[in-house]
Amino acid sequence: MDAFQAYEDVAKIASVHACFHNYFSQERHLVDRQTYKFRRAAALVEWQSLVA
């Protein structure tokens, strides 16, 4: 994360990545809501640990 000059750069990249991931995620509709929410929360925790 040292390569980024500002938090805004990280936020822009994360925003674009999320848009592409959501658009191309084919399995999202195949899992139930509880599993999807669990995976989403786990991904958020991992992302926050990488950014911190």
C-alpha cells in the first residue's frame, strides 16, 4: 500500500474493482443471502486489514 500517494487513490481503485467484480460475478445469484453476506463481510475485513 506504500505505492499509493493518497487514500483517495485507494478508494478509486477499490470502487472500480467493486464495479467490475459485481458485474462479472456469475456465482453471486447461486448462493443464498446469508452465505453472500458472510463472504462479503469476510472480504471487507480482509480489505481493511490490507489497507490499515
